[in-house]
Amino acid sequence: MLVNERGTGTSVMGAIEVRGLTRRFGSLTAVDQISFTVEGGCIFGLLGPNGAGKTTTISMLTTLLAPTEGSATVAGHDILHEKDAVRRNIGVVFQEPALDTSLTGRENLDFHAMMYGLTREVRDARIHEVLDLVELTEKAEILVQQYSGGMKRRLEIARGLIQHPQVLFLDEPTLGLDAQTRRRIWDYVKQLNRSKGVTIILTTHYMEEADYLCDRIAIIDAGRIVAMDTPARLKDLLGGDVISLQLNEEGHTFATYLQTLPWVKNVTSMDAHITLTVEMGESRVPEIVKLGQNHGVDVVSVSLRKPSLEDVFLQFTGRTIRDQEGGVMDHRRAIVTRKARR
Ligand SMILES: Nc1ncnc2c1ncn2[C@@H]1O[C@H](COP(=O)(O)OP(=O)(O)OP(=O)(O)O)[C@@H](O)[C@H]1O
Ligand SMILES: [Mg+2]
């Protein structure tokens, strides 16, 4: 027995071991020497922006794509040499919807269950169970083309569970869903993990999702893992409070000055916006405003908050995930200065 991040006993069944996994497409290295371990019974998140290599990683771990280099075991089976055994022990919810919309919800589930060779009796029992979990029992006989986006996603999660997998892969489980539906899906995922002990590996570019759901997170950017830990410890890495300053003009010089102060931990600046991390932030705000005036810049507005995973991502990559999605700021990196961690 191992003790997982939540301190509860769990068996090693379902554990994932990834060593130096790499995938190149021509000259592009989409996944670059990533290594991580997921203990059985945990929820592990790959958090990163568009094109970071999340889906490519999932495709390799689910045996759909051959790695260029490296190795991995999923539920104790080698992804290169024991593909069938891996496939028997996993469920997958793909990023791209993959339901037959001309069939009912129940028919989609039954079709999938048949592919696993389950008997009629077992299929009926499993379909009943998974529909109940995602609260779609009443919609089971309706054609999927009449489902909402959230209902389709819930049906896909149900489908991924039909064969009682040890490990469930969820690639962007809530992409494009409204906040309320997203919350519901989070609840199913948690419930599934807590009540059935299913190991879950999910990808997301939603910070709150990773924060709320995951026992551990790997932040992935341009194919590499740039940080990996529990959400709480990742946020603690920044230390203190995050202060955001909006200035009346471009503030790189002032940002560089702030970084020299002993009580300032990290500073990032972009145009007229500066973000810095300091301990006991409230007490420092008046001083920072005054220092700005001494440097000829006016602080137009100030906000203070506890660090989020967004701050962690910015600290490690010099970009925000949202910047990348907008596309506009892709080529612009914030100036990040990082002090040596004690
Ligand atoms: N089959 C392929 N052929 C060539 N390039 C590919 C292929 N699949 C992925 N890529 C490239 O590999 C990189 C990683 O893609 P991947 O789909 O893994 O990213 P992702 O993190 O899942 O992004 P998103 O958040 O948009 O889903 C991207 O630059 C992508 O264009
Ligand atoms: Mg993807």
C-alpha cells in the first residue's frame, strides 16, 4: 500500500510511470522528455496552454500514438509492449467529441460496451450505473443530436467508465462548457475518484479546474514540464501576496527597481502593468505607490490577492495562459525576474 497525496491508503494499481517520454513531428518536438509518476487513486492534471503537448501525451499513454523516445507504464502495463493490456484497463474521453449523434445515449453506451465483449446482463447493469452517475438516466432514450454540450460531455464520461477502468484519461473534460455545467462535471469526476478509487489523469487549460480537482499538477509548456507539485505547494512557491499595479505609463524601469528591494520576491511587467509578490502585501501598498512617484510613474490602480495557479504559470513561463489563447500576445513575453529561491 502507498499513501497518496490525500493521506489515504491506496494500492499501486492504476499507477502511471512516465520516463523521458518524447514525441517529435518532423522538426517539432511536441512532447520533450517528460517524466512523472501518478499514484493509484490520485487525480493528476496536465495544465498548459494550446499546443503545449497535452493531447500528444495522452495519445501516447493511451497507446494511440507511438513515442519517439521514452517509456511509460499505465496500470502496470508497458505502453509499447503491452498495448492490449493497457487498453483493457483504461477509459478515455477525447478532446474532440466522439459520439454517434444519430444514436440515443443508451445506444452509444451499449455499442461501446459490446466492443469490450460484455454480456447483455453486465452491459445493462453498467449502463444503468454510469447513466445514474452522470444524471442522464432520464435522457437515455433521446437521440444524442438533441443533447446539450454539457450532456454530451457527461455521456462521454459515462462511456469512458463502462468497462470499469483503473485509469480514466480526460482530455479537456470541460472545454467550452458554461461555468455551471463545468462545476457539475467536476463533481462527477471527484465522486468517481473518491467513491471508486479510479485514477484520473486530466488535461486542462483552466486554472480553477486544475486547482479544484487535482491532487498533483504538472504545468506543461512547449512540450516540457516546467513545474510539478500539489496546487497548494505550487502556489506557496511564490510566497506572500500578489500585488498588481496599473501605471499611467510603461513601467519596465520601475519594475527593475522594485526587483532590487529585499522584500520583493518576484516581479513581472508588461507595458503599464506590473505584478509583484511580497509578504504582507497590504502593508507595502502605500510604500509602493510612493516609490512609483519617486520614479516618475503614477499608480492608477492596485489590486491585492493570494497567488493563483495563473501566477505560478506566469512565473515559470513568462506568459499567461489567457494571453496565448487570445493569440494576440503570443509573441510578447512579459519580463520576468525571479530571485533565487531560499
Ligand atoms: N499529428 C500531428 N502532426 C503534426 N503536428 C502535430 C500533430 N499533433 C500535434 N501536433 C503539434 O504538436 C503540438 C502539441 O499539440 P497538442 O495537440 O498535443 O497540444 P495540446 O496541449 O493538446 O493543445 P490544446 O490545448 O490546443 O488541445 C502542437 O504544436 C501541434 O500542432
Ligand atoms: Mg489538446
